[in-house]
Amino acid sequence: MSLQENFVGLLDAAYRHWTGQGLPAPEHLDPQQRLAWLHSDAPYSLLAHDGGADPRFTYVNDCALQCFKYPRDTFIGMPSPYSASALDRAARQVLLEQVTANGIAQGYSGWRVDAHDQPFMIHAGVVWTLLDDAGQACGQAALFWPDAQRIGVLA
């Protein structure tokens, strides 16, 4: 199992903690295939940042890379506020504060900006707190659908 797939496992476990179910995936996949699918083939974006004062991205799946148009090695380590335009960072911060207070926020839609400063809309977003092995908060993760017409469609 790759390091990226191990990280997806952490996102999945925390998502299950907050929602009672795993990240959306086809039911026929075995556990290792499922993690690989979430990383490489999911039709929705998954990303995570650490819990530092200036949070930086620690994970991004292939769908999110297509949305943000960054190479993986540039995206990982980038300050996560840069995912939103300067005009949208206040709304993003309010969302993250809700997650800090409640563990999870669901149903978020809003604007993000790609590597070329082009805006794009995210839909049906879920943001949740990541937990370490001791159950302590260690960052936040997000899932969003890039196409409002395909929300929930896994094929």
C-alpha cells in the first residue's frame, strides 16, 4: 500500500468517525482497491491540511489536482488558504471554524481558485476534523464534487 493510500485510510477513518459511514466508493471493491480508487479514480476531490497555525496541504487526490491544476509536489505543502481567492478566504475561514467547533460541516458550496487564478465552483462540500491514533485533532479534510450534475455519481 502506498503512502498516499495510507493517508486516504486516515481520511476515511475520520470521515467514518463523524458520519458513521466511509467515504463514498463502489461497494464491490476490496479494502485496498477502495483506497486506491479514492486516491486515483474518485469523481470527487479529497484533500487535507495539517493542524498548524498556518495550515498546509498534506494530501490531495487526483480529482482535486485536476480541479486546482497544480502538480502534486507543488500542492503538497502549499498554505491551504491559497485554495480560495482573497475575496473568498473569509467565508472559507468561517467554514473551518465551524468544523473546529463541531467536528464536521456539510453541504458547503463556494468558489475556489486554481493555479492560474481561474475561479471554479465546488459543490456539496464536507469538511471534517482529522484525528490521530489518540483521538486528538491533527488537521482537517475536505470532500467536494466539481460537477453539480454528478453529485453522488460514483461511476
